[in-house]
Amino acid sequence: MPELALSQQQTLHYLDPNPDGAQGIFLLHGLGASAESWLLQIPALVRAGYRPIAPDMRGFGKSTYPGSLNIQSMAADLAALHKHLGLPAVHVVGISMGGTVALQYAIDFPECVRKLVLTNTFAHIRPKNAAYYIYYAYRFFLVHTLGLKAQARAVSYRIFPKPEQEQLRSVLIDQIVQSDPRAYRAALRSLARFNVTHRLKEIKAPTLVITGAEDSTIAPSVQEKMADGILGAKMVVIPGAGHAVSVDSPNQFNKILMDFLASDSF
């Protein structure tokens, strides 16, 4: 797995399985996950001739935690990787936390983004009812008291609630417990404060919002509001899919993604 030393305290690891691909695509994982969460998309992108590049965000996967973390710093890490690889503008695909980083990247480094795909994410988290507030508060409580293992179990059952998804729950738990606990806690706090609603109009890249109809982590109505704030953005809802739509509905997700990336008429 290639790595980039960003400082004496920080090393960024990333997957880059097709360095000769014609167009670069950054794949940005969700909270507690890693670059490997995109393994259901990477082969399809490689076959289509793209160059998928999936980093482990600071403090997650194999990347080190330098002692601080917020959405802006993760976007800056991505810019450093972009420069290191010497790439022209790339497509940027982000899910959940990775979607907030993708948003920040498109705002802070617009010249670097060719097309933008935002999946089950938000510009500002607005719980639609008390149940969402309770869930978010519960997650804060778990990670600050009982630790990552308890957090991982709670999150995995929320994201993959069906009996037949036991293996998916197990994989997610294994990924979350690899995270640096300090990074996980800092990321939760940064996501709670994240708000770029007033800057969505600055995004000029063609944008697609992909939403799982049964996402119980980020309400589809929140995602629709984000899409409405981005000029020309389109939104596609995948029936039956949950928060981890790229994993629980990979075939539908991949087709929608490929069609968007290949389209010249958007």
C-alpha cells in the first residue's frame, strides 16, 4: 500500500491499483472505515479505465493520527496527495464523512475537482426528529465512555440491521476498531460542527447526490436539501439501500456512478 509522509507525525496511506488509468478518482471513506471499504467499486473502475485512488483518512485505516483532525484538515491532506501524484483535476466520490470531505475539497480546491459524487452525506447535519438526536447523542456517549468496540457494535447494527448482513457487520466492526480512538472522537465532534450550507453555491463541478432510501443515519431529506443548494446538482435515490449504499447495493451504486462519470451531457 503506497504511503505519503505529510510530516514527521503523519503518514497517509492510500490504494492506487491502476496508476496508468486515464482519469483519477478519489474515493473517500466514511467514519471509522478505511480505503478498503471501496473494494466493491475499485475493480469496476479499473476495468472501465479509471485510476481509483482511495486514501485512509488521518487516524483511520493505516494512516497515522497527527494529534488533530477536522474536515478542513482532511481536505488539505487530500490536496497534498493530489499534488504529490501530479494529477490534473479528478473526480471525487465521498460517502458519509468522506462526503463532507469531498464537499470541503470542492469548495477549497475547486480547480482540483472534475466531477463530484456525494453519497449519504450532508452539508449541515439536521436531525429530523428526536430519534436522530438520541442516536447521535448515544454515539457520542459510547465513544467517549465505553470505547470503539461498543461504538462499532452499535454502528454496525444501525447500518446493517438485517440478519443476512452479519458478515457486513463483522467487516465494519473490524474496520472501526482499527481507528485511532482520538481520531474517531475528533471526527465526531468535527462532523457535528460541520456546516457549509452557505457555501454550496460556490461549487461549480457537476454534482451527483446518491442516497439510500432507507438511510437511518443521514435522513434523505437532509441530503435533498444539500442537493438543492448546489447549482445543477442531481439526486438519485436507490430503493431499499441504507447508509452504506456502496456496500449493501453495489451493483446499483456502481451503475449510477459509472453512468455519471461517463456522461458528457450532465
